[in-house]
Amino acid sequence: MAIMKQRMIAASLLALALPMSAHAAGEAKNVIFFLGDGMGPTTVTAARIYKYGEAGALNMEQLARTARIKTFSNDAQTTDSAPSMAAYMTGVKMNNEVISMSSDTKAIAPTLPAGTGNCGAGNGKAVDTILELAKAKGKAVGSITTTRITHATPAVTYSHVCHRDAESDIAVQAVPGGAGYNAALKDGLDVLMGGGNKFFLPPAAGGVRVDGRNLVDEMKAKGYAYASTGTELKAVDAKSTSKLFALFHKDHMDYELDRVKKSLDQPSLADMTVKAIDVLSKNPNGYFLMVEGGRIDHALHGTNAKRVMEDTIAFDDAIKAALGKVDLSNTLVVFTADHDHTMTINGYSKRGNPILDISRNYKDGQPAKDADGNTYTTLVFGNGPNRKDVRSSIVSGDTDKTQALHDDYLQETGVRLSSETHGGGDVMLGASGAGAKGFKGTMDNTKVFGLLKSAFGF
């Protein structure tokens, strides 16, 4: 009987293990990689409290596997977005400001106008991105963002330059067959959406290109359906569209808070994600899609925590939308961040205290005071603009809530800098679906690339 019982237990354990075996290497037909720019652990926690309360959970936090990611770059303890995203997309450690190039590439800032530059002869070489590898295998590929699509994070997916600010050079690499095109993309990205049309247009059309090229027209001529508003994107018929290009702003797209409050005709990140999946999923070989919540980072640099929260929730909503459309038996969904920021949760606020408000003591609910007798907000930043009047401007009573919860309120900062910096701390990663079981423990960001390739079976 004892032997029979052991065999029954072993059989049960094997049965439990079988679903995991379906997620073995090479089983992911599709991969969706979500990148919350600057979305460190404090941002995730604060957004959870902001939306769902202390005991709640964001959609991203409910993915099956978790890991902790080291983010340092080749030459810095604290990375910028270019090499950190490139580590995920190429598996190579790069110097700060370098876009998808070898580790020996020196970042040379553009000296010519309108984001053009010259890396110089022998200054590194291009390294393969996961999108290029996927394209070589016959898969569809896409990259979408709320920033300019020539900004560092999306640029990493489809271009190779020695400096992230060479955005006019980055733009031409996305135009199939044109001068400067990245031929490793074969017939081109299948979906490319975000802001930043100024780097695709000449001055006569409202852009900044000094070469006079109208890259929007060039993309249309290559068969891309084009959208410039949320309404136009909604009207795109994914069933009859195999190539989709969309630019929704001259510069970065608006913050989610402003997009909603001002009823701007721009799509949400969830809208863009759903449309991208609909277009890409028509490829029988599968697809790779990168989705960036890019303006989380910009609000953090500006020490405007309310817009940080709203853009983080919009990013989380995009993850929810994707999970509602895909089959996790053949699709890997991953979320992470490229780096941390200096925002932190401050004081001993009582449970239920609004995360954006002043800190109220958990013992009696009264406003917490610093050593000088001034109130302070729960969320603060380690560095950034030093506004000496910030504490004295927040007083007890109703006024403190009105001021601290205002859309444009800027949190107090410590070290005085003109703009808040990135942080060097580790970031979170979550994964579910085919090939997800390898995402665990503490990993260098370059190791994520290997797991993405393994999930695809490359």
C-alpha cells in the first residue's frame, strides 16, 4: 500500500509538472515585452496603492514568475535608457547613451542639427536585436511607445547608432529601402507607433529633418497604413492591414492624465497594444512586440508623482488588455523596467492615506511633522529641483489635500539638481506564458535576452 501511495503521489506531481513542460524552450510562438521606463519598485508599489489600495494588486503583479534585475551599464552604476533597454534586446552591455552597438562603442553626441551625427570610423559595430532575429525567422515584429518612436527605448529595437540623440539618423533606419535603412529588418517593422513625427518630416511639413526627406510619405509608399490620431487608429482595419505606422504627436505623446482630462484625440497605450496584436497576430509564424510606457520616466524626472501614477496605471492597463487577447500556451508576456528613479515612500502614514497626500501618522491620523514643524508628502525624491517654499506652502486642514493632490504638484526633493536623475537600484520583472519558467531569481539585464531567445527556440 505504501508503494502504491508513493506511485500515486509521483503521478500527481508529474501531472502538475506537465503544464510547465508546455512552456519549455522553443514553445513561444509570440513574445510581448512590456517596458515601463523608469518604473522602479517604489513606482510599482505607489501605483498599486494609488489604484487598488495597500492590499490590492496591479495586473503586472499577477504574472506567474518574478525576478529581480540588475541594471548597471558598461560604464556606469546608474544606467540611462539606451544601454539598459539594449541589454534586454541584444544581450550586450553597452556604454550609456549607446543604441544597440558593441560594448566598445563610444557615445559621441550629435554635433549637427536636428539629431544627426557621425559615430566615426571604427567606433564599434551593430549587434543583433531580438526583433532582427525574429524577423529573420519569418515572424512579424512591432515596437510601440508613448514617447517619440526615435527615443532611446524604442530606438534600441530597430536601429544602431553611437548616441541616442541622433534621432534623425534613427528615424531613417525604419524606412524600408531608403537611404540609411537597417536592412536587418528585411521588409521592415510590421508595426511602429508612438510620437515624434518631427524627426520624420522636413521643416516645410513641420518637422526638423535637414535632408528634406518626408519619411511619413516614404513609409506610406512602402504600403504602410498610417494614423495620426486615435480616431484614425481605431478606423484601421487590422484584418486587411499587414503594415501599420502611426505618429500621434510632433514630440512625445501627452501624459495619460492630460490625454483623458483634455479629451485629446490620442490612443491609450492599451488601444495601441490591442491594435498592434491584431495586426501582428495574422502572421502564421508568430510575432515579437515591444510595448513601452515611456512617459512614466518623464514624470519622474519632473518630480510630478500624480502623472507618474496615471501613466503607470495606463501601462498596467495595457498589460491587462494584452493578457485578455493572447493564449499563454503559445505566448510569453514579460514586463520589466529599464532602470529605477529616486522616488521613495516616506514617513509612517496610516493605512488608507492617499499616496499622493501629506503623510498622516498611523497612530492618530494627524499630519506628520518634520523636525522644523512642517508637514511633508508621503512621496518624495532623493534629488531634483530644490523648492525652498514647498513645505511652508503645505498647511494643515483642507488646504494641504488641495495642494498635495493637485495635478501639477511637484514633490519635495533632497539633493538640489535641475532635474531628477535615474536611480541605480534593481528593478522588478514578471513573466507568464510559454517559456516563462526561466525568469526567476536575481539576474543581470543581459540574461533576459537569452531567455527571450530560448522561449522562441532561437
